[in-house]
Amino acid sequence: MSHLYGKVSPENKSVLSASYSPGTIKTPESESGLALLARLGTRPSLKDIDSQFFPSGLDPCDIVEFSGNRGTGKSSLISHLILNALMPEAWCGVKLGGCGGGVVFVDTDLHFSILQLENMLQKRIKKKVKNARAEMKGPVDGKNKDEGSLVYNAKALQGFLRSGKKQQENEINALTRDCLKNLLYLKCTDSFQFTITLLSLDELAQNRDNLSLVVIDSISAFYWHDRTYKAGTWYKLEQHYNRIFKAFLSQIRKHKLVLLASRQSLFQRRSAKEDRRTSHQNEDVEGDFDVTDYEYLGREWASAVTQRVYLTIDSMGETSNTNLPPEQQVQDMQAASCKGDESFNAADKSSKERTTYLAEVNGKNNKKNKVTFTVHEDGIRPLSVRE
């Protein structure tokens, strides 16, 4: 995994010099041969990144926004999709179902843990190998039918299983390192650094022909700081975001990338219960939960989003730790994930009751579906899909 800070190109220095005052952005009028090859070259496809959440897949230039209150599984779902993008389609005769692409992860919330991501990746590979070995011994049982056939090459898989436990661990560790080499981690600790990082995407994409996915967690991390100390007025801040996102999103489209970004629910309308307490009107308000009610990131961002995913905790699902605070739930999950598997025959602890989350996906062409899922040590496990 690479870890560095973004560099702004000379063409986009005008954005920084404009600061938070209205102005225009100069775009480059020409490009080098290396940039042309990177832009026109075939990047790994994310069409099959996850058929449960995105039945029609993710196409180049798609922009997906994840929103929801704190502790509703936004970061967990994004980590799951990152692993799907990084893993290869097949390995050692096992169908992993990945996309084999490169990922740029922009961390503004500073919650990212590479150790947790590495542990999640290894557990997922081990689970795939375990299920593929069970499939070699007999027909696929009901538990693994959703994954389909995991045996990609029976001869290669048999050779891997006969290589011994130590060699298998070495092969899995090597695959983990190869996957994480395609992850570029960019940490942003302030608004100015975040702006530079967004405007440096053009240079990053030119030097990484396997780059397919850009992830920002979260895109609204510095909103209140900018609003309080930089912009002065709502109008000036919105104009600033419009300029930044116009340049940044043009680079996403130029290089035909996919963008995933989480957005915090900073502005919420009151729930139905609160409305009934403060109003004598008898109008019924649909729903009893808070939803984002204001496109505070500006029109450039709001109009560019192609798919939206709104996450909540599923109150209808059976949970054992829903009453615990979100911090304790995360600590419990991390503690369980650090125990590790002694072998592929280790007991699967997925039967333990967990918090159930609900993702409402508003896809392209107004196609909507709802997915309930739980978070496990190897990632997300969908429970049901409702259209």
C-alpha cells in the first residue's frame, strides 16, 4: 500500500490562488502522450463489483454517494467494496470474484486502519478457499449456493491444497501484499490539503493505468471548519465547493474512473415525533427517522451523483448488540477479527447475532432496491434484497 500526499498540477494552481473568492478555473488545453495512453487505455472494469448492491454494476464515470447517520455502516460497506475492487477475479484455481483494479483512498475522517483491512482481506480469501475445497468434495450445499461455483480451475486448486499449510499461508500472504500494492492511501488533515489532493487526481491517474476506483471517506469532513473560518457566508462556501468539484469531477470523467464518497448527515429535518410535539397540525409525516434535507455541497456535486445509497440500522432485524453504542460495536468487531483463524477448518462464528443494517440504493434510471446486511470479519454479508 502506497501512502503519500497529493501534488497539485500547475494547471490547477488557479483554484488554490482563488481561495474562497468567486472565480473561474483554467483547464489544461493539451496533454502529454503518457496522459493520453492512461486516459484511453482499458482500465479494470467494476461492472461486477457487487451484484447485490449494484445489480447493473458500476460504469466508468459513475459517482456513488453514501449517506446516513453515524454508526450506520457507511465505512464498513465502503471497505467491502474496496476489497472487491482490489482482489483478482481468480487465484490458485479459486474464484474470488474481484475486479483486479487499483484504488485511491482519500481519508479525511482518519478512521482508516490498514491492519483491519488486511485482516479482512485474508479472512475473505481463507473463506473462499474453505468453501471451494468443500465444493470439490461434494455438491454445493444451501449455505454456499449464493456464491455460485467457487472452483475456477480444479487442477490448480488441487495443487494448492496439496502444498501444505505453511505454503498455503505464504501464498495467501503474497496475494494480500499484491492486492494492497494497488491501494494508494492519501491522508488529509485539513481543508487545504484536501483541496490539493482532489486537484492532484489528474497526475495520479496518468501514472496508474490500473486505477479504476477513487474513494473519499468522507467528502464533507471539513465543511463546518470551512464554513466557520474560511468562507464567511453560505453563498461563498457553496461557490468554492462548486469550483473545486467542477475541476475534480472533470478529472473523474476524463480518466473514466468510478468515485465512491461518503457524506455526513450534517443537515437533517426533524422526525415525525418531533414535528408532532412542536406543531398542532395533523398532517402525517412519512417515516420516523432523520434524512439529509439539504444539498450543502453545492449544485456541482448534487447534479453529478449518479447513484445514492442511504444507510440506517434495520430496526426490524434481530440484533444482539444494537443497544450498545457504535464505538463498542466497532470494538467488539475488531476484537473478534484480531483472533485470527488457526486453520481453514476453524469454526465460523458468523452465526452469532449481529447488528443488521439497511441500505436503500437509488440506482440509475430510478431503479431502487433495499439490501439488509451484517458486518463480519471478512466483510459485508447481505441477508436479503428487496426491490
